Amino acid sequence: MIHGLADIQVLAFLASELLKAARDVVVASTTCRKWREAWKKHLRALSFDSNDWPVYHDISTTSLEILITQTIFQTRGLQCLSISMVDADEFSAAPVIAWLMYTKDTLRELRYNVMTHPNINVVERCGRQKLEVLKLAHTSITGVEPSYQKFPHLTSLSLSFVSISALDLSLLLSSCPEIASLALINQDIAMSDSQATMELTSHSLQEIHVEAISLDKFLLEADSLQNLNLRDCNLEVFELIGKGALGAFKMDDVSIIHLDISESMENLEIVDVANVKVMWPKILPYDLQIFEAEDASSLG
């Protein structure tokens, strides 16, 4: 039998390694005092998922806000926080802001899928200095100011069903000097003029996944890009400006009038396409006038 300090140390290890889902934390905290002490002091990752625990569907939104608030506020040094309330009603803004402010000094990973009223600009509220992974869904981002909203250590950014202007997206990307992975899924991109043009620039970006987006022109300048994945997109013009680092290029269910990745072809090893229509491609050293692939294929 392990007693005293050693007992707490064992429970602390279990809390930090095993107790990630909020339901496990709540259940464990009711078992004994030492469990409560362990997870309060040593819990590093916490997940609230409406699909993970039926209790979330049986209580009111207000009660759910209180449950999440009490659980988060009893932690110290939380590094990973995931809140996904897909089926829940809109949360009040105040408690959500409180969660983000409470964890801003320690959080390294934030996965946030919560609808609030009024909407919360998570980029303004979350702690940016230590954040390495940011995954946002069903929210909006406005007024990005890269002069002070820096994400010096962010390496992975994912935006799903996020409303953001092309300018703010460009500014957000430029505020992440170490970003390596970017995912843009079903974006509501607001344009400042009649032509839907989006220009993104990153010298550190290594992979990008773009899905369910329609634009007139998408210009991507990424010197270090190795993997490019386009899925379910409708683009008039897509142009990639790089320095030959691209190794894999994948397209699925994509329509593009003019495609140009010719400057990044030097080390390209994989071209995997399915259900793709490109009218004027410029992807190979030779002049290919019309390119259509109705079934998955690989071009060397």
C-alpha cells in the first residue's frame, strides 16, 4: 500500500496522463479527497465534448456553464483545453471569456467550438504567448492587429466554419512566425472589393489543407510548403509561389480555371487527384492545356 506523499504522486501522474475528459475528472473528484487534490494540482489537459457524455444533454445551458467554470477554475497550470459543444445552445459570453482569461498564462493548446451570444473574438481573449495549437470552429474573427496580437510559438492553426475577412486572415497568418500547419475548412471569407482575392504569405508554413472554399483568386506564397491539399473547392485562380519544397499535391472534388504551382515543382513526388477539373493548368514542366481527372490517379 502506498501512503502519504507517494500516494499523491501516483495519483498526480494518473491525473496528468489519464484524466482528460471532463466526465472522468468529475467522477474521480467524487471518489476521494486525494483524487481531488491530485487533479487540481496536476491536471494538464481537459476536454469538454457534448458528444462524449450524455449528462451534457440533460442539463440546462446555465448549469453547463457553471459545471465547466467550476471544473476549469479548480485546475492549476492547465496546458490543453478542448471545449466542443456542438449540440448545445448558445453560451453567454461572460463565462467563456472567464475560461479563456483564467487559462491564458499556461495554455499551450486550445480547441474551441462554442457558439456564444454575443460572439467572442477568441484571438483577442486567449493567451497568445505560449499557445502552440489553436483550433477554432463556429465563431468569427475581426480586427486582427499583428502589431500586438502575436503568436510567437503557434505551430498549428485550424479554422472551421469561421467568419473572417481575407485581410484579417492574412494578418493572422503573418502574426504566427513559426506556423507549420494551416487548415481552412468551410470558411466564410469576407472580401473588401468586388473580386474575391485572398493572398496569404508564410515563410514557415509546411502544410495546408483547404476545404469547401469558393474564391475568385487564391494566391499563396509559402517558401517551405511541403504538402498542399485542396478538397471540395471552387476557385477561378490558384497560384502557389514557393522555392521548390513542395513534395505532395492532392486535390479532390476541385474545380479551378487557372492553376499555377510551376515554381514549386522541383521536388514534387506525389500528385494525387480525384474528380478534378482544371481548364488552364501550369503544374508540369511541359505545356498541358486541359487537365481533367474523374477518378483518383497519381501523376509522376
